[in-house]
Amino acid sequence: MHKEIADYLNGVVSGANAKALEAEAGDSSVLVASEHILKVCQALKDSEDHQYNVLQTISGVDYPEGVGEDKTPVIEVNYMIASFIKNTEIILKVRVPRGDDENLPKVESVCSVWKSADWQERECYDLLGVEFVNHPDHRRILNPYDWKGHPLRKDYKAQEVYQGMTVYPEDKQNIPEQDFVVEQNRLNDEAKAAAKKAREEAKKDN
Amino acid sequence: MDSTENSGNGNGQNKYGGEKLKSELLTVNMGPQHPATHGVLRVEIKTDSEVVAEAIPHIGYLHRCFEKHCENIDYRGNLPFCDRMDYLAAMHMELGYCLAVEKMIGTEIPRRAEYIRVMISELQRIASHLLFTGVYAIDLGAFTPFLYCFDQREKILRLFEEISGARLLYNYIWIGGVWNDITDSQLSRIKEFCEGILVELDKYMDLVGQNKIFVERTANIGVMTPEMCYNYGATGPVLRGSGVDWDLRKKRPYSIYEELDFDVPVGEGLKGTVGDCWDRFAVRQQEMRESVKIIKQCLDGIEEGPIMGKVPKVLKLPKGEIYMRTECARGELGYHIVSDGGKVPYRVKAKSSCFTHTSMLGEAAPGLLIADFVAVIGSIDIVLGEVDR
């Protein structure tokens, strides 16, 4: 099925470069060139055979070390598209270079195809820092509008101060379990040594 | 000052004349602390007198970084976090996550566990819809139905407390099966409940659904067409309320739903237009009856046997990704799990139906009275825990 869709897309959208990724475990998907995502989505929605009329969600995944053989850092944007008429679903993927805070990766918005893309793209921008070109309302959605950074990136570090408040102050941090055990052992050892010393001193006095 | 302006006899113009009055839109903030928004939702409403001209929902007040947490905790450890998304239908959240993981590792679930899972999740659906019925009536100014509904919901919660140890956040459905077996006396209590609830449902329909005031407040209000639902990706009772026959339990069956016999209620526009608030209410009432039907079949079919399948102690998923959808009380929940072959998920994305439905408020609102807008928010039955995750 994925092969057919890839062939269909290559036929309709020139330069789509669609490729079916057959998975050994889990779901297979179709990878397309990121420049043509809008045309690809429009083609999938309009086609008589497929009629993908619902965009369910957009899920971004960060790969700072590249995918598989290819070691270029990328962000993968997954479009979960379904047809409620034909009862089919498909994962459509694009990969864009990861970029940095000043130079966010850019993908064309698909809001003109499905309105659900509006909020889903905002979420993807908020959490992974993918900029959607031609989005009607490009703002953050889950984080505060003046938040810095994109939390679901693998190298994300929370800003230290937000509106005069310390983010994640030291006294509120959980001690990792291992450190906790080490700390307990150290305290026990100290207590034992102190007790031993006290005993010895008591002996000496006698 | 121009004397004719004040006299009122010149061309019908005085200082209170239409040209001098301001007619700007007034911005009203509804929420984040507002009883009618069912949690911490803020809707910025631009009002033209009593009429909503524009509504902009702002979410994120209950964002608890579910997806980021999942990237740091192993597969079993993530289960309690799933509960906390939709805390009114926690069993459904767990079920979706477990099904996704099980599909990846290819575990076979014992029959008894499957029956328990289906039975529990249908009971959860009833509990969730009962809460909706009561709270929706409160939104529209009727207090008594709330007490009736909570009386019945309490019976389900007591039962859940007995079998899982908790009233709301259960951590009961585990990867490979369920945590605890169900006893015969509990089964007979479920049977008793099923008989009782059918009578109660009739009562609610007479008390609330057919009530003149309720019908006036909900019929023809907030109509959502099937095209709009598809466009926004709406699912669950909202989509079915618009007259679309779409239920994942029928269309893409998971667990043992294939073997069970039940109908999918859709909105028919009995009191007004198809897809209005009353239809969404009525669909949920019908769904509870269908759930009772399913539970009864499970009670007849349940088999003796183990309740946990074989799952490796150190759980590692093969490299790959999966997108698993289940039909929850409020719509479709999808988990996109990406694994790099390790003990910890590489990425977990939860597709929440409430998130999708909240995004529809902006389009449904214009032209409604503020009080009717409250009826629309109530009718899509959102839980902000799931919206913000």
C-alpha cells in the first residue's frame, strides 16, 4: 500500500521524491521531499482513489545524530493522515535540517488543506522549533508566549530565569536514586566512624 | 458648541446620536478560572453586546510535559503518566498505550485479560459520560441531575477502587494484561449495576434530555457539520453527533471488539439540526446503552485463565515506530511511539481528541450568545488535562 502511494505521489507531484519506508516492526511510512509537502498533501486529499480527508496529528521527532546511515542532524515531521471514507491511514514524513535557535528549520504549512493543521503545527513549532511558512497564526501554544527554547529537542536546557522566577531551583530538584544511595552510605560511614572514635576515646580515658 | 447638536430637533442628531456612540467590540476573558470551562481553559471573547464576535482559546495552563517525561522513563514507568492525561477516563489512556507497546513486541494477551479490559473500559465510558451528563446540566443551570449522575458514577468508582486500589488514576491495565484479577462477586455486582443503570438512563433522558428548557438551550445551537468535523479532525461523540457513522471499535477493531455485537449511535437531529449540542448529548446517552450491551456480552463470555501474558522483564521495543489509535470516551486517542531499540522510548506523542475539539471552538463560536457558547464548550466535553498533556 505504501509503495502504491509513493508511486502515485511521484506521478502527480514532480520532484516529490516519495519513497516508501517499509518497517520491520511497527508501522511503515512514506518519505517525501520537504519542499513539496503542501502539494503532496493537496494531492492526497484531492485524489479519487485515496481521499485522505483528515489530518489527525503532526508529530515531530528530533534526531541530532541523524537517521540510520545518514548522519546529518535532522528533525522529522510526521503527518498522521487518515481517510474516514476509505478507512485507511498513513504516516507521511518529511525531514528537514535541524538548524539552531536563530535559524529554525522551515516547512510549508498545510493549513490550507486541513484546518486541524493550525493547532498541530503550532504545537510542533512550540515543542520542536519547526517554523511553518505561511501559517496564519504562528505562535506558541502549550508554553507561555515568551518562553525560550523548544523543549522536545534532545539538547534542550530550560532557561534559568523566567519573568524573575528561577526555573527548576536547586532545592526543588530530585536527587537521582543512585546519588541518594551514595549519600546515605557516606552519612552512615561518617556516623560509624564518629561512634568508633567516641568509643576509643572513652577507652583511653578509662 | 454647535447648538443644533444638542437640541435634538436638527436631523434627529443629538449628543447621544448613533454617530457619537462607540461600537467597538468588548474583550472578555473567560477563564482560566471559570466554572463553565471544565478546567483551566482561557477563552478570549470579543463581544458585540451579548453576542460573541470572535473567540480565541488559549491553552497550556495545565501543561505537565508528558511527552518529555516519557523520553526519560522506561516503558512500564510511563503508564501512570498516561493516567494523568484524561483523569476522568484514565483506563482508556492506559489501554491505548499498552496496545501500542504490545503491538510492537507482539505479545499475546490472555483471553480473560482481554475480557476484563473491554469490560473495564466500557464501565469507564459510562462513568465518563455520566459525569458529562451531570456537569452539562449544571452548565445549563440545572443542579439536580448532577446528584443523580454522581450517585451512579460512584458505584463504578467504588468497583474500580476495589479492583485497582484507586478511584481515578488506576494504573490497572498493564503491558501484557491487567494487574489484578476480578472476582465472581465483583462480576455479579457489575451485572447488577447494568440492570440498574438502564432504568436510570431512561430517567435522565426524561429529566434532562426532554426538558423544555434544556431543549431550548441546546437544540440548533453550535451546529457542527460533517465537513467541519473532517476539516478539524474531530472524532468520537462530536463526529458521531454530526451524523457520521465512525467508531474505531467497529471500523478498526482492537482487543476483542470484533466479536462483540453493538450499534454505533449517530446524531439524527431529533430536536433541531443534525450536529447541534442536543445531538452530541443524545449520542452520549445512547453510547452508554451500547456500553451496557457490550458489558453484558463480556459477562457471559468471560473465561477462566491467566491475566498476564509473557512480557520480558527488561522491556525493550524493536527499532521502529507505531501509531496506535483507540476509541476513548471523548474521541480518538493516538499514541505515536518511536523506539531506538532501547529501554526508554525515543519519543512518545499523544494525539488528544480534546485538543482537536478545543481548536474547533474558534469557528463554532461567532454569532452565538455568551450563554450559548458555554453550552457549546460543555457539549464537546473537554478535559484540560488531555488538552495540555
